[in-house]
Amino acid sequence: MIPMDSIWEDFLALELEPGARQVAEELRAFLLRSELGGAEILSGRSEKVFEAGLMWPLEKGIHETLGRSSDVRFGKLLRAFVEFANRVGERDFPLPAVPILLEPHRSVFQSFHPVEAERAERWRLSLIDWIETVSVSDLKPHLGVGALIVSAALNSGLVDSGALHKLLQSIPEKLTVLAGRAYLDLELPWRGSESLERRRWFPDPVSEMIFLQLKLEENEPLGHKTPAKALWPFLRLWFKRCKGVENLPKNFSDFMIASRALTYHELPVNIGTYMAREHVSHSLRPEVWQRLHGVYSTASPTGDNIERQCDEQTTSETGAFQEAVETFEWAQALWEILKGSDRELVAQKLRNLLEDGQHVISRSERMLAAWALHMCTKPAASGKRLALSTIRQYVRQTGTRLSALAGDGDISNYDIAQFEELYTEVLADAQSPGFRNQLSVGLREFHHFLTHNYGVPKLSEVMNLGGGSILHPVDANLITLDDYQEIRRRIRDAELELIAPDLPTIVELIFVLGFRCGLRRMEALMLRIEDIHLMGRSAIIVRRYAGHRLKTANAKRQIPIYALLDADERSLLEAWMEYRRSEEQERPSTSALFAVPSRGWVQVRQEKVMPILHQLMREVTGDQSLRYHHLRHSFASWTFLRLILAHHGKRTTLFPDQPITDEWLDQSSEFAEQLLKARHRPDLYAVARLLGHSGPDMSLEHYVHTMDLAGLALDERRNMFEDKTLAAASGVPISSAYRLLRKAGIQGLLGRVRNSYRHRANVLRPTEKPSAKAEPEHQRFRDRLMLIEKYLKFRHRTSIEQDVLAERLGLSVEACQLLEERSTYLAGLRSNALRTQTSRHRFSKIEENEGRGDSIRLHTEPRTRSSKAFFDSLLDRVEALLHDNSDLVWEVVEYYIHNQWKTATSLIFRDPQKPEMAKKYLQFLESLGFPRRSLSLTNRDARDRSPYRALWKKQLGLTYRDTIKIRAPANKHRKVEARWLFIGLDFVNDSERDQSRSFGFRYFMVMLAMAAPVFRPEQTVGDAHEQLMWASSDKSSEPGVVPAA
């Protein structure tokens, strides 16, 4: 163990800033003279064990002695030294707390005088008195609309002109009633563009009953003007008819100022500013909100698609980000190269850098250099050449974030959902609209590079990046604590130890860190053993290191797991830490927290974890759009809600269908006390700091989706109505209204009103959760083929033994052996016998670090929406054909795998004197639903009057409409004979670089060929085939047991 004096010398020898060095010297002098136990240990005067209880008195002493009259952060430097001592000096000191730097709340009375709130309160009381004297159901439409607007603003806190205007436009719509609570989803405008922010309005009882009883005149224009011009006539009419109202509003602006003042007075400042729309925060998507109450939609959308033009000039980002970009030796060389002024010289240096094998870098970092080289040598997405300064800006801004988020993942193999998640994360934390626009342009260029070089899906299929000065799509989704606990149980029961013995613990911990701590995907995967500190106030340190970037400088942070994890979760983490430490002491291999050295996994890659988590999350919730990044949304939303409920109290049950979650919210006070230690912490700033954001605006816009619930839970005005007011507003006979209130409370009365006006309310009832794995009584051909595909994927990507996997999937060992032999055979086919490296079919290679002696190769899967959809449609079509003419299918498939043209989907027929297979192929395609006009018939005979084309037309019975086109060989050295005929499908919408549907057809044919040995009967379709394919009926794959590979 290194002496403390040596540790101090090494610490002071670091390249510290002058101010920091002076602070370090003062701190060491204080420790040398202090009599505190912690100071004696840190100064080297004592070799006692540093117990957790010694750190707090030391922090307090430093603050009182050194920090009280100075703004120098001695506590921060103490933290830095303790971390340095633990890392370099092999110590295990408990970490001191680092105070979160927070901005104070802005006083609401700087903008609103209390007198304005008093005016609005008198108007509210006048509204209540007026309701008790009129019949709401008999009100004329304009007067009823005026009363609704006044009530929504003064009783429900709807104090933004845009929100009130949208309410006015939504009056003809129905209220939705869910779990006894009514709401209306409002799609609000932003900077002149419609429907960019989603908010959920929960009306108070009086506003709801007025809304339900409104009688609108036919063809009445509502809300087709500016908010002030549309709303003020209704307000003016109501104030004119309501007698005795004091200090009337002079205009619409005057009414809004007073209404906001009342809302600020009644609600916490955070909620008041939300109601006034001083910041953006999206409510949960409608189908997500319904899911939390047991109502499941039949289809789960994958996110919003917002497309609006940018009508503002974007502002340039300050140079602060450029200074904060985290670089390492290899990346620094890339930046230096891009500073050059000679394009050809820069391109040559980039080629040399890519060929440099001295540095160990991630795939995404290498792709940055390849992207830069592409932009130097190829036209941009616009068709123009980019300036070197622009290339440098794209790589430094957009490229650095992409590399930090992707880690060692191969971006070129991403599918649509992964691209959408990656690009959303890149844009999520942009610190200004202008910078977001710059990132969007960089992402467009990067995706153009991927499309050009790797054939990935086009950007239009992935997402719309939009402009910088408008709101970007926000996938407002989350899971509850009930979902979280069920998913953890499913992880334990999924038998992941079949893949690797340690994988269940790894998957569970990464899931826990996402939901409980809000870690990004790569932040969790790239944690090291030394980043976890379990002594005292245990914490996780999220920081950069060689080989791991952070998304932004603000992402470096401390996660207080002593407050965020419960006892069971901390025990799980501690046990894994102890296991990894002992593993590394016995045989050092890697500092990664999540690693399986025995399998060669020095860093568990996301491909091993994310598909499993995504499948289990979707199975439990029934929501097919859920991804790992939604755990970060969940953390932000629940943490904010728990903190604000802890400080202001919870007055209503928010989630009656989520009992564990609702009980969890009731315990918010204990959580806040543990997290903040009785210190004043503005809730939004605390959440932003935990997320690694520079400020709360970013957290609110992209991650916090429970602001509306906080307003619902904290607004006392909803419960201040007397029985006579509710009875008068209901339109129910007075005696019946009082009887309902006495027996069933407000909900009973509201239920009666909703029943009376069913045309104005849509009551949703709980539905059955859609099953992610609904097994039919008799498996269809599609299901059997998908099971074969699953088996092949597992054998390609995991080390599960053949017999074990066969038993789990309900396959016979004989069938599995046939599949593997077939895979080896197809992967070994060559398009040219003289070129042994040229495969006929596109089988993926086996990764060196994943390879086993019995690994099998797998054909590359479709990645675009169109190719996947086309593949699915072909499965449905071929099932009927297999039933009617299975011999035709298998003959064509067998011919296809040996005669397919490598670079296209065309099939080669070599002899017009033997047209049998060509006829069968035409019959096969027509049986799948492809008419002759959708086929491409080509011949390479350059003569205008070719005898071969005439003979082919005669032999195949083609008419004058069936034209055989002339297509000269692309390469004169290719040995293509003039008599050959090429038959393929004509995909007119597929470009040369994006052959989406044609690739779906290719994959379909190869998968049929792969499964042919176990599907194709020897003589007739019978039970013998079934027995070979399926081991026994009771061995069928159980839902959730073996996740999709």
C-alpha cells in the first residue's frame, strides 16, 4: 500500500490549474494540523481504518474552517483527492459528498404582484356564486363557453393562452374517462407551429360538468383566430352577465396576468411555471397513459413523427462545447489532421490513420475517421463538396456524441429502431435550438455516409430530424415500479445462464442501473470496478477514461446509490463487485464491471444485453415500442414526482391499477430525506444534475413526463368546492345530487353526469394485455420457420450447447444437426469456383472474440422496414403454396441457391432447350402473387434480333407483352453467355444502393433453403416429418424462457 505522503506528492505533481494547486496545498495544511480522525488518516499521521462515520465531521470541519468565507470549492477538491488515493494508492476511503451546484428559485412576485392573485381569487368566488344561481345545462352556448374558460383558468390552472385556445377548439370532442378520472389530450402549438407539445388536462369537477353540458350551435366557428381574439368575446360576455364581479379584466391579457398570479400563488413554482408554459414538458403518450391504467391498445406506435418548417434563424453555439470535447491520443490525431487546409493531403492522412494499428480504438471511433474521409472525397447529401472547416465541425460535434453513445457497437449493423434511439439520444441534450440544428445537419450527413457505404435504411425510414428552432419528437414513455419488479423476476426466470453463467446478474444489474439511476446505455455498459464506491455513502462515478467517452462534459457526475437503490439492489451490486474483484485478483484480465473473462467477454457488448431487455420489457408491458432509453425517462419522471410530492404532500391516488407504484409514491418523504439530506434542493435542478444535464430545461423537455400529474396531485382548488356548488353545476335534481354526494362522494355525482351525457364522454374500461408470444393451438409454417431462425441465431451468437438449446426450443437433436449442416453448406457455396473468397450468399462472419469451435454462420437479416415487411408478406403467401404444391416450392428453392446471380435477385437459366426450371420458377412467382408485368426478363445477347430471346419466348409461352430486355454485361471480362436468361422481380422503387425489398426476397429464399432438410418430406407430407422437426409436443418453447437471440 502506497504511503499517504507519496500519494500527496503524486497528486500535487498533476497538471493542476494555479488556483486549484493553491487550494490543494491549503487543504493538505489543514489536514496536517487538524485533530479530526479523518484528517489524521488522509494526512498520513494515522494508519487506522477510515470508517464511513469519519468523513462527515471532516467535511463539516473543512467547510467551517476553509470554505465558509470563500467561494473556493474545498469540498470538491477533497473529493478529487480521495478518488485519486483510491485509484492510485490502492485505498478504499469512503467518498465525501459533493454539493450539487443549484440555481435559486426565481421569485414569482418579481413578475406578479399579490394583488393580481387576489383579483383572480375574487373572480373565482364570483364564478362559484354564479353557478349556484343558474342552470348550467340551460346556458346559451357562448355563455357556457365563457364559463368553461374562466373555470379552466381559475380552477384547473390552465393559464396559457395557447392551451385555452386549444381547449376552445377541442370543445366538440369527447372527454376521456379512465379509472374514474376525466382528461383531455391537448396538442399545443410552439412558435407558430401546430401540435408540437403534448399536454394532458385534468379538469376540476366544475369545469368537467360545464364541459359535458355544453350545447354547441351547428357550424359554430370556434378558435380559428388568434387566442386573444378567439377567447376574449366569450370571457367578456361571461363577465358582463355575472353580476357583482369586482375589478373586471380590461382585456384578455389582463385576465391572463391575474390568472397566472393565482396559479403561482396556489401551486409550487415549478408547477406554476409549467402551467404557464414557461418551459416545455410533454405528458405521457395517450396509449402509455392508458396502459398504466390497464387499457392496452392493439398497436404500439414507435414514436412521433413531427415535421414542421423552421421559421427562425438558428443561433450559433458558443465555443464552450468545443473546449469541453473529451479527446484522447487517437482522437487528438484526428482533430489535428482535420485542421489542415489541403483536401488531398487531409484525405491521405486520414487513410494512414485508418491503417494505423498502434492504437486500440472502438468501432465507432474508427467510423468517425471513415466518415471524415468520405466527406473529404465524396459529395455531401446535398450533392456539393463540404469545406474542411465544416467537416471538422461535424466530426467534433456530432461525431463525438455518436461515438460516446455507440461505444464499441457496429453502427453499420443497426436496424431502424436502434438508429432512432441513437439519434434521439444525440439530440436530446442539445443546449440550445441552434446547436440542436447543427447536430441534426451533422446526423443527416453521417446517415448519408452510412447509406452510401453500408446500405443502411434511408433517413426518411428512420426518423425526421426536423429543424433546430422547433421542438423535436419526444417519445414520452416509461415503465412503473410494478412493471420494473415483474421484469426483474422475468430476468431471473429467463434461464440466461444457458448463454453464460454470469449473464442473468449482468442483465439484471444493467436494468436496475437504467431504471433506478437513469444511466444511459453505454454509461452502464462501460462502468469499471473502480467507478463503484460502496463504503459510506455509496456512489457510482460516471466519468470518461481511455476508450470511453461521455456524451457531454455535464455527463460526468456522481450517482448516490445509497439513496437510489433499495437494500436488495445494493446487495446484488455488492455481491457482483466482490465476485468481480476476486475474479480479477485470481486472474487479471479487465477492469470492466460487466465482463465475463471466462468467455472472452472483456466488456459485455450491448448486443448481448439489449435485445433480451427489450423483449422482456415488451412482454411484461405489452408495449412494443419500449427500449432501454425509456428507463432513463422513467427515472427522471418518477424522481421528480417523488421529490415534489415529498415537499408538498400527495393528496390523491394517482395510479389505482399500479398498487406497488402508488405505495412507492406515498413513501416519497423518506426518499427525499435520504437523497437530499435535509438540504434545500430545487427538485428540477436535482433531477437535472442526476441526469447529467446542464440545466432543468433539457430534462423537462425530453425526460420528465409527470408535471401534469404533479399539478393534479397538488392543486387544492379541485377539492375546495362545497356540495351546493357541485350539485348546482351537475344539472342533476338537487335531492338526487345530494344523495349521490352523501353515498358515493364527488365520483358518484360525476358518474351520474357522465352517464347522462354519454355522447360527450368516452369511458375506457380495462382490457386484456396483448401477449407478446401468443402460441396458436397448431403452429403455422411461419411460426416453425421463425423457431428455426431463432435456433440458428442462438447457435451463431451464443455458446449454448446444441442438445440444450434443442430441448428448450422443442426441436429434435436430429433436426438441429441437419440445420447446422445446411448452414455450413450454404455458407460455403461460391459464385465462382476460381474465386474461393467470393460467397454466393451473404452470410455474416463469426466474430473472433465470439467464435467457438462449433459456431455456425447466419445469413444477413433484412434491416429496413420495407424489406422486413416484404419478408413477412412472403411467409404468408408461401404457406398456401406449400399446402397446394410443396414439390414446386422445394424444387425452385434448391435451384435458386445454386443459380442466383450474386449481386441481384435474378435467377439464371442457361439453356433454352431445357426450359423446365424456368417454367417452374415463373409458376412459383405467379403463385406467390407476382404477375408477369412485375417480372424482369433480361438477356445479355447484344444482337437486336437474337435467336435466343425468340427461342426463350417460344419455350416459355410468352406473349408480345412479355418483353425480354437486352442488358449488356457490366464487365466485358465476365463470362456471361448470350443464351442465358435472367428472371427476377422488378422492384421499381428500389435504388441501386438501397435494394430493400429485393433483399427481403433474397433472405426469404435462403431461409427456405436453410429449413428445407427438416421441412421437406421424403415422400409425402406426414407425421414422420413432424416427428423429425418437433421433438415432442410438451417441449414447445415457453414464452419468456429463452429470449430472442
